[in-house]
Amino acid sequence: MKPNCDAPSSKLQAPEKLPKSKFSRCLQSLSIGECPRPVPPHPNPLPQGEGAASSSLLRKVSGLIPCETGKRFSLSPRERAGVRGESACASQRAWTQSEIRSFKFLRSFELGAWCLFLTLTLIAAQGCRTKQTESQAARTETPASGNEAESRAAFLAAYPVFMHPRCMNCHPKGDQPLQGEDSHVHFQNVQRGPDGKGLFAMKCANCHQLKNLAGENMPPGHTEWHLPPANMRMVFEGKTPTELARQLKDPKQNGGKTPDQIVRHVAEDSLVATAWNPGACRTKPPMTQQEAGRKLLEWVGNGAAIP
Ligand code: HEC
Ligand code: HEC
């Protein structure tokens, strides 16, 4: 038996049991110092011919250690030459080198595979990121146009509220209020008057009380029930979205209000609120006062674009 060569395979696999990092460090550096000895302690001196009979597996493992076998012999170089022959060492050296090379190759192959994997992963990630940045760019680009588009869209969403009879009947193009779902001219020749509160005996407050009067075709009520004044008529009737948006933005046409005040007016004003408390048998605007206010806020917040 050759205890050194026919060492149990479990022992031969020792290097593979090493923590990967150390083993690969050993492989990378290919230096003996860092490589743990794969073989059990060696009988000293070796029986003759032992070296040559090393199992290929052992050689494979100890091949990691370039011609290190020399160190395992206490024989003189000459004796060793007799036992193994310089050529044996040389051949082993050559074999070892080729093994190293193949290890190197395998290692580089493995590295290559990892590199390929990493590259593909990176490419995929990059692709994702490119897509992301593209969509981000699209998003950051759109704000200029996108916010403007959002702004316009918000105004267009709120527009039907302004055009609803509940609002439009108090914002007519003529000097008479309107009535009903069809926005016909107010009966009894009621006029705006300079302050919007009626002319002569036909003052709004004569018939429009502080509160809605109960019953169909009864006048709705509010403490300030009146039209905009003659010098600031704030017409909604017949206005396109573009015209209405311009008017609402223009302090000379909107009663000197800032855009924020317009938003507030629509969202909170109690006279505006009468549209949602219209009295019996009258329809309400297509969205709540809060929603209308929010739409106008979106419109103003995104730059109050003219649709
Ligand atoms: C003589 C009484 C009278 C006077 C004055 C009067 N109204 Fe009216 N008004 C009514 C009545 C009644 C109705 C309800 C008509 C109906 O629903 O058929 C009404 C309806 C309205 C409506 C329609 C409400 C809606 O939502 O459709 C508006 C707007 C309105 N009046 C504004 C005014 C304004 C502004 C003035 C003053 C400039 C005024 N009215 C003066 C009696 C009057
Ligand atoms: C009873 C009549 C009446 C009704 C109903 C009414 N308004 Fe007005 N609105 C006025 C008067 C009067 C003014 C001007 C005085 C003021 O600022 O309160 C005005 C002003 C405005 C303004 C201010 C600026 C401008 O440029 O026009 C807005 C906006 C407005 N109304 C929106 C609405 C909306 C939206 C509705 C319906 C949801 C509505 N109003 C319903 C009477 C009315």
C-alpha cells in the first residue's frame, strides 16, 4: 500500500471542502503558501517508487502545488532523481503547469461565464433603467406640455359647470337674468341694473328671499341674490372654453381677482353654492362644488393654460 497516494478520497477532497474564498484565492495566486496541503502527513522517508505511483487524483490536487512534491521528500536531489527522476519532477512540473493552465483556463472560462452573466444582467438592468429613464424623461418632459395638457383638461372638465343653467342664468350676456333649464329670459322684464340688483321696483330682493322658497317655480333665495354689476358683467353665456378661461384670468373682467381667488370663489362662495341648492325641480351642475373647485385648482396649479 502506498499510504500517500492511496489516501482515502475523503481526504483528497479536502481542498474542495475549504471555504471557497480561500480555495479560489489559492487558485488565483497559485502560490503554495496560501494553498493548504491536500495530503495527510507524509511518512518519512518515502518508500521507493512512491512518488511515481501517485494517483492521478492526488496528482491533480497536489498539482495545484507546482512540483511541491519535492518538499515532501527528505531524500537528496540525487536520491529523489533515483526515486522519481528529475524528469518525473519535470514531467510533473509540466503536467502541473498544464494543469494550472487548464485550471486557469477553466477559471477564466468560469470567470468568462460569470462575466457574461453579469454583462447580460447589467444589459438587462441597463435596458430597464433606460426604459425607466426614458419614461422619466417623458414624464419630466411632459410637465411642460403635460402640465399644460393637465391644466387644459382640468379647465375643460370644469367648463360644463359654468355652462350649466344654475350658473349661466346669473351670468347672462344680456342685461336680464335667465330662468329655467332652458335659460329663457327672466319673466316680468327684470333688468340687471347698474349694481346687478335690479332696476326700479323690480329689485331682485323683492321676490328672491334670504332662502329658497319651497315649491316648484318659486324663486330661489340668498342674502346677496343678484347679477354681476353692469360695469363687470362676467358673462358665461355663449363663451367658448377659450374665451371663458381668458375672462376668468383677466382681472379687468373678473372683478380684480387673482387666479387663486377665482378658485376660492368657485369652491367656497355661498352665492355660487346656491347652484347646488337650487330649489325644487331644478337640476344641479354635473359635479359637486368641491370637485369644481378642485378642477379649477388643477387648472390654476398647472399654469392656468388657455384651452
Ligand atoms: C317679481 C319677482 C322677481 C324679481 C323682481 C326677480 N325675480 Fe328672479 N325669479 C323669480 C321667480 C318666481 C323665479 C322662479 C321661476 C321659475 O323657476 O319658473 C325666479 C328665477 C330666477 C332665476 C333662475 C334661477 C334658476 O336657477 O334657474 C334667476 C337667475 C333669477 N331669478 C335672478 C334674478 C335676479 C338677478 C333678479 C334681480 C335682478 C331677479 N331675479 C328678480 C322672481 C323674481
Ligand atoms: C344668483 C346669481 C349667481 C349665481 C346663481 C352664480 N353666480 Fe357667479 N357671480 C354672481 C355675481 C353677482 C358675481 C360677481 C360678484 C361676486 O364676485 O360675488 C359672480 C361672480 C362669479 C365669478 C367671478 C369672476 C368672473 O370672472 O366671473 C365666478 C368665477 C363665478 N361667479 C362663478 C359662478 C359659478 C361657477 C356658478 C355656478 C356654480 C355661479 N357663479 C353662480 C352671481 C351668481
